[in-house]
Amino acid sequence: MPATPAVDPNAPLWPASAQAVSTPTPTVDPNTPLWAPTPAVAPLAGQGAAWATPQTRSRRSGLPSVAKVLGIVVLSVAVFAGGIAVGKSDSAASAGAASTSVPAGLPPQFATFLQAWQVLHDNFVDPTALDPTALVYGSINGLVQAVGDTGHTRFLTPDQVKDQHTSLSGSIVGIGAVMDTSSGKPIIVSVIPGGPADRAGLRSGDQVLSVDGVSTDGQDIDTVVKRIRGDEGTTVKVSVLHQGDTVPSDYSIVREKVTVPSVSWAMVPGTKIADLRLEEFANGSGKEVEDAIVAAKKAGATSMVLDLRGNPGGYVGEAVDIASQFIKDGIVFEQRDKSGKVTPSPVKPGGEAVDLPLEVLVDVGTASSAEIVAGAIQDAQRAQLIGHTTFGTGTVLNEFGLKDGSALLVGTVEWLTRDGRQIWKHGIVPDLPIESDPAGTIVVPSSFDKLGAAGLAKSGDAQLLKAIELLKAK
């Protein structure tokens, strides 16, 4: 985890000098996480996310954005026959302007914010709604949204900071399932083998209809996941519709601490193809991938599928290690700082699968470090990418702690593929575009034993099935 820059506990919320405002760009450490955006996939977990960051509310926050805060205008509206008359309170605005001197080092435009703050507090009809923390946090959210690094550079509340710091720990509290809403409905795309959801009978493709008796209709993934999360030892009731069923099934599941493997693999039934799925780029994921490849080859694997779907990224050092398992030489990616300086990150020699026939699966949930690996493999012409254009995360985030325990995650370095392609806001376009099954089915290695060859063929996971078809032909 990157070191949080030191913050003076006595520093003002808005620094009083230009020097305090201008923070030097930190050096990017190999272990700096390319923090994930908020793609359509999030784990059903408590106190931290293992695949995505549902706690990040930069695009869906209930707090007012700075645009909303600054856009508040005090209006007096009177309805007349045949029309509406709108009156403007100049006295209120003048009163606010009189007390809004701008601290040294800040731009003059900042006076507008201070004036709006004062006008709001002097005139809003419900003073109890003017919670200072909520207003400040909403303003900061709007501030980072205005930068345009949507879903990446963002603000975290103190609680979200704690969640973020445990998101790549590999151990979470929840029911042990991964949810996706890209189809417009909350779908369980996979369950952790041996976890509470797995033991209860939930499976890939299940649609979550309600949580504790409350319907999930119209709710985004953050809301649904938050309701399923909870403290260890507590019970959550979920109603799901299994694929092919017409009647919902109800489950009471006790939340517990779940160890989340970042890497899983299995032999595709009836073949010599190994399916290796990477859920995240956590500490040690590179070694786990290496060990999985070695084990797969010992089990008779002569080719491999690398499944990066729904992978939100993680540590950039792990991305280099993992890409190096599949690429012989050259570089993995380039990083470019705000001055334009470009620094390459070379491949580490000695990869275990540099000659193994390979296909790579990606989707809109493939982001950050996962895009680095996918882009490196594609640029090296090592394998085809199959699936959907990736998310388009192209900046490395560094965390800057604020005085109350909140933090800004700021994109300080942009990364490019080994051929210099920009991924930020563009994503990586697959060589073979194939849309996912409308039901949201992603077949994971742990399900092969239950499915068998016949079940896999009927699974609806068109992307995986195409990769298997191509590898069989090699």
C-alpha cells in the first residue's frame, strides 16, 4: 500500500499559501496500487472490497456536489394568474459577499464558493440540513469530478479510506460472492468456493431479487452490495432467481470472514486447456499466477485461457510480474508524468508461460493493472483479446491524506501500453469482440466440476467458449 503523504494536523482545510496548495508529485512506487474505478462488478463483502471499490461514491454520492453547492441561488417565487414571477434577493448575496475574503495563495474564484456557503447558511429554510461535513465532502467530490478523471481520481471519506486500505488484503467479511449489474439486474457472477454463498447454494447466474425483504429493483450495485454486507456472525436474507427457474429461492446466510483467492485455475473439462482466472492484483498475485501456471503444466495443460474479466486492478508491481509470465522480453508498459517524462517498465525474464498457446478474456470491468497486462499481451502479439472493450483506466493513483482522516486519490502518472497507446478514457479494444451473455454468466474455474463438459457448453459464457474453441484448433 502506498505511503500516505504526511499531513500537518494543524494545517487549514484550505491552505493559506501557494506553497501549501502545490503538492509535489510523489514518486510512483512499484507497489503503488492502480486503484480500481467503480466498474460494474463488486463483491458482496463487508468492510472492504476484494474485486472492486463499491465504497467509492464519486459518481453516485448522496452528498451534494460542488456544482450543486455553488449553484444554489436564493429565489423568491410568487405565482400570479397566467405566469410565475421570480424575485432575486440581492441583499442576501451582498451580505455573503461582505464576509468572503479569499485566503492568500488561492484563486479569486474561491470567493464565489465562500459567498455561496455564507448565502446558504444565512438563508436556507432548513438549517438542520446544513451539516458542515456533508457540505464540505460534497464540495470536494464535485472538485475532483470537475477534473474529468471520472471514476478514478476521487475523494474518500474516513470510512472509505479504511475500506480502501483493506480492499486488497485478500480477506473480507461477507457472504463470498461477486455481483455484476452490467445487464441492468443484480446478477451473481461467481461465488467463492467453500464460502457462505457457495455452501448455501447460490451460484453463478443467480439474479438477486431482494435483500432482507426489500426489492433490488432500480438500485445500483453499491446500494445492493451495502445491504448484503454486514458484521461477521450476522444473518442476511436474500431471494434469488436461479437461471432457468420461474420461482424465486430464499436463503438465510450468515456473514463470515472469507479468504479471497486472487488466482484460481482448473482444467477445462475434456481438454488439455487450463483456465486461469485473476480476480485482482493483490500482494503476492504474481507469485500465485506463477505457481498456478506451473501446477497447470504439471497437470497436462498444453494451452491456457487468462480470464481478466471483472478485474479492477491493484498493484502495478504485480501487473509487471504477471505480464512477465506470458511475455519473453521488451517492456510491459510505459508511465508518463505530468512533465511528459516517459519511463518504461521492462519485462522480467524467465516467465513460465511465454510459449504456451494463450487466449485472454476482457470486458468492461477489466481495468487498471488488468488493462496493463492485457495491453502488454496484445502489443506483444502474444495472444488475442476476446470480449468487450475495457474500462479505460489510465492513471496511477497516489493517496493524499487529509486532516480529518479522509483522503484524495489523485492520478499522478498516466500509463501507456508497451507500444505507446493511450488507454486512459479509451480502453483496450479486443481483437475479437464478443458480448457477454445477457444473463451475466461468467463461468469460473471452480464451477467446472459441477458443470462438466456438457454443462459448460450450455453455460452461455460465449467469451470463454470462443477462447476454448480457438485453443482447441491450435
